Amino acid sequence: MKLKKLLSLDFMQDFQSLLETEFEHKLFVASLRNYASHGNPLRFHNFAFAMRELVLHVITRKAPVNQVKKVSWYTRESDIHEVTRRQQLKYCAQSNIADEYLGEGVLADLNASISEFIKEFHFFNKYTHITAKYFETCPKRFFENAKYVVKIARDSLRQLDDLEHIVVEALEDKVHDSVVSIAARAIPESLSIIATNVFVEYSEVEEIECTNIDHEYIYITARGTVYVEQEYGSKDDLCIMNENYPFSLMMKSHVENPSDFTIESKELDVDTSSWYE
């Protein structure tokens, strides 16, 4: 099968959509060129090896060795490698967040998922090692095996997101009360333009999303509804209306103290467009 045809296949495009950098896309195409090298009995092994390296490159991009060595939970585990693959996967999930903050239950779930990832990833070795079974050319078998290699690579990259989700979910639960409290105090001045006086009765947080975790910060966005009382006219001719508007509030907390939040936006971002409709 020619390269152009390979790149048009649905499962190939599905995998390629998970790649981010120009180099990753180039490496993926180069991997397929190996597979398309008809007449070379090593074409499948070269393809599988390149795909394995592509996944490892993504892991290293997400968890650079020098960054992993700086985190609070890092201790050297291997005499051969400064940072093990297990530690890189742990960094992909929790970055520089201390183990103590996540707690034993979350860490147990995370470690189990990392072990499962490593177990699945070892299947690559079956195809990268040159054996008599996979040396002889068989186009149909090669294609099925290539399809499975891409599946392993795709599942591996998606598992990286699953690892991060374990930590993100735990963080969202832990910061809930603090976020609700901050949102209630972050009264927007922009509401004053729609009435003579506006009094915020209360803010209701409906969604808390951890949007990113890097080496220094955890980024949180809260979304919900602010309930207000709007006054119009003078004291002798006063009209009061009760309204509510959706809002969002962006904040961040340092990984060394996730419970201490800094509001990135000066106030609630309130959507009052419904008032003008």
C-alpha cells in the first residue's frame, strides 16, 4: 500500500489527530514510509520501531527529564536512568504536585494505571524485535499487524490523558469549597452599567474545571450563575427586578500550595447579553 493511501485511512488519521508538534507529524509520516518500502523484509520492524519511538517522544515532550528531576516527589529509582519511564508517566499526570496533597487513594489509582500503561506498551517489543515469524513478507498479515501497532500507539497516547484525568478529578474535588468561596466574593463592577444599583444576592458555582497543570501552577476555571437585585429609579419611584446571569472566573494556585488561589481575572466575567435581548 502506498503512503498516500495509508495516510487516508481512518485509523491513521485518528492517530495523527493526537499528535501536536511538527516533528511528531513528520516522524509519523516517516514511520509510514518504512511500512511502504515494499521489497524490504525489515519494513514492518522498522515501522513498529519508529512508532514506538514516536510514543516515547511524546512522553518525553510532556515530561522532560530535567523537569521531572526538579519536582518535589522525585527520588532516583534507577542506577541506569536518572528518570524512569514510570516517573515520566507520573509527571504527565501530576506534574509538580506533592504526593501528600493527592493522598494515598488517588496515588494508588494513579500507580495502578501507570502499571497498566507500561504493561500495554511492552507489546511494542513483540513487533520491534526481528524474528523469523515476522521476517517473511505477507502483505495481508503486515497490514493487520501495522493496524494493531497504530492501535497500541493510539491507546498509549490516550492513556496519558487518562492518567492526567485521575489527578484533575481529585483536584477539582479538593478545591471545590475554596473556589465557591472566592467566586462569591469576586463581585463584578460591570453589573453596575445595567441598573441604578445592583446588589449581588449570591453566586452559585455549577462547574469547576482544572484546565491545565504545569510545573508551577494549577489552572482552574469556575462557571456558574450570579443572582442579582437590580434597582431602577429614585427612592420615591423605585423599581426592583431580580435577575441572574452566567459567569466564569479564572484562577490559579501554586502546585506547592494548591489550596491558596490567585484570581487571574480581576472579577467575575459575567455575561449580561440576555438583559439586552
